[in-house]
Amino acid sequence: MMKLWGGRFTKPTHQLVEEFTASISFDQRLAEQDIRGSLAHVKMLGACGIIPQEDAEKIAAGLLQLKERFEKGELAFSVSDEDVHMNLEKHLIEQIGPVGGKLHTGRSRNDQVALDMHLYLKEETSELILLLNRLVQVLVERAESNLDVIIPGYTHLQRAQPILLAQHFLAYAGMFRRDVERLEDALKRIDMMPLGAGALAGTTFPIDRELVAAELGFSRLYENSLDAVSDRDFILEFLSAASIVMMHLSRFCEELVLWSSTEFGFVELDDAYCTGSSIMPQKKNPDVAELVRGKTGRVYGHLFSMLTVLKGLPLAYNKDLQEDKEPMFDAVDTLKTSLILFAGMIETMQVRRENTERAVRQDFSVATDLADYLVRKQLPFRQAHEVIGKLVLFCIEQGKFLADLTLDEYKSFSELFEADLYVAIDVKNVVEARNSRGGTGTESVKHQLALMHEWLKGQ
């Protein structure tokens, strides 16, 4: 079968080479974007008088028919036609005749594929931003509905200080807010139109790139044709931002796996987001959390794959760049599904208050406040730290907690202790004492919630 580009060749492509170099198995996903780009391009060709207006209208009508056939699943794609661009062009010519061959005037597959990916990633990034906003909203709602729940705060995965669960939720809301801002910033580079760059050097035809950009909703153009066809920074930037989002999801998933275990018991994940065991009837496994955690490495891999593909490429287009699509597609799919499932998992999980209350009263996480108590009585902090350290050791040896000790036992370590120490180490008082900006006290957390609500309204 003669290739659309086959005029220079005297023998057919080796079958294995044909299969090896073809991208239609995955880039057919860009068919809608390719048709949209072609519609804008042919409109410009007609408007600029590069092809007769009658031909432009006939081609546009044919492209709309192709779009309808594609949406109905009626278009057959062939490996012999290599990619989505050649497949669609061949279908167009078969549908409307030789005039369909005029569509490719003034453009190359190099700027065509770059356009398709910009269009695709612009749409998907905008949708991912909406999903992240939804996740932030869910976390804000869960923070508000659990504003009175206190949990142990951890450093080194060791009990540190008690905090509000709402504070914990809002910490992640802050991370995902920054993820939104990163994707919004990445959109500035995604929202650039490469079409009109030709293969690498531009075109001799009097094209109007601004008309095409306006038709497709791009805010600016690539001003250098070499840059336009060889740039994949916009994909790298997206993959980097996607990797950070997945990292944030993975960190939270790690905590949910721990929190839903019998040893912690802080939350109960909804059955819809868990699975069972084929052999152990009692099991309820947090598979969604675990798999999101696992898929994080997959998205990281796509970032490193793209960096590796690009690191040694000379300008301008090289066939290596065919390897840019599958990582992009899979990263988008993985991140989108992870965000949808994760938001649902957070929205439906139950907080087991009886366990969180027990947890914060059976540890030594108020020790810092006990040291601060002595500091307020003018004992230097380093000496106070030593006194409390010895108190904790004493408790461990006696099998007690700080709240269990008598006043006489306290006084055996320092005469500065008085009965009011028990007020100072009450867990609720410990939390409420931390109302510095950003702290875990209720008033501080309410302020954080107000700021997050204000941000969400602006999204």
C-alpha cells in the first residue's frame, strides 16, 4: 500500500519497522484534538486565500463528518498509516476525494502533533485542577465536621504533641492547594500554539497563525519555529507537577493505611473503597489507599522517562519524540482516577472518636507543655526539659502516664509543681493553647478554614 509520503521511496517499509514505528495504537486518542486543529487550520487556509474557499468549506464539512464517525466508533485505524494524523487524512481523502489532500498545505506532522498534545494537555490539566479543587473542598468539609477531634501528632512516627484532626486535614488541603497553583502555572506554558512552525523552519505560504490561535483558544504563540516543534517542556512540567500531586496523595494514603489498622483504629474506611482476602474472612484491606501509594512510582517513572528521552536530542524533531505520548496519557489517567477515588475515600470514611480520645490520653505528648509550665515559673527551659525527661522515664518505669502521677510525685522532681499543673496538661487545654497563626488551636484552625474557603471561592 502506497504511503502518503511514499513518493521518494522505491520499496515498501519492512513490516516489523512499520509496526515498530507506528503510533496509531495510542495516539488515536488525539483524534478529536487533531480534527479540531485541522478545522481551525483549514478555516485559515480559506480565509487567507491559500486554497479556494469552496475547497476549505468542503474539507471542513468532511472533517466534521469524520468527527461524528469517530465519536460513534465507526472509524477504523490502520498500523500501515502510522499515526492518527495520516489515518485521519487518508479517511478524509477517501470521503471527499483528492481535495482532502489540500488540508496539509502549510503544515507538517511535526507542528500538527505538537498542537494536538497542547490541546489535549490543556483540557486535561484544566479538569485535573477541578478535581483537586474538589478534593480541597472535601478536606475542608471533613475538617469542619471534626473540629473537636484531637489526635496524636507525630514526628519520626513517634507521638509528639496532640493536634486537632482538622489541622491535619488542612495541612493536606494546603499541599493540594499548592498543587492547583502549580498546574495553573504550568497551563501558561501549555497554552501556547505551535501550529505554523511547519517541519522546523516555518512555511512559504502566507498563513495567519494568530487567526488559528484565536480559533483554538490559545493565548500566545511559539515565536520560534524550531522551538515550537521540538519543545516538550510543557509535558515535563506537567509530569513534574503530577508527580508532586501523587506524592502528596501517597503520603496521606500511608497515614490512612496506618490509621485504619487495628493498632491505630483512628478511622474506618468505607467498604466501597476496600477489598477482602481470598483466604482470611476477617480482612478488610485498604486497597485503594495502597494502590494510589503504589501508582505514585508509575507517575514518577513517566517523568524520568521523558527526561531521559529528551536529554540527548538535537533540534528539531526526532522520532524519539513519539515516546512522549504514552507517559503523558498514562500520567493523566492515573492522576485523574487517583484524585476521584481519594476524594471519595476521604468523604466517606468514619472517624472513630473513641479511639482518638483514648490515644491522646495514653501517651506523653503533653510533655512539652509540662516543660513550658516550669518555664513560666522561671525555670530555664533546658533545666525544665531535663526535669520532664526524668519524669517521663519515671512514668515508663512505673507503668504510668503523666496525668496519673500524684502532686507529691511531681514535687519529688521539682518544688515548682503545683496543683494547677493538671490543668496545664489537660489535652484540650494543650491544644487550645496553640492559637498562634497556623497553630492547632481551634481559633487558629477556624482562621485557616476561613482562608481556605476564601481561596475556594476564587477558583
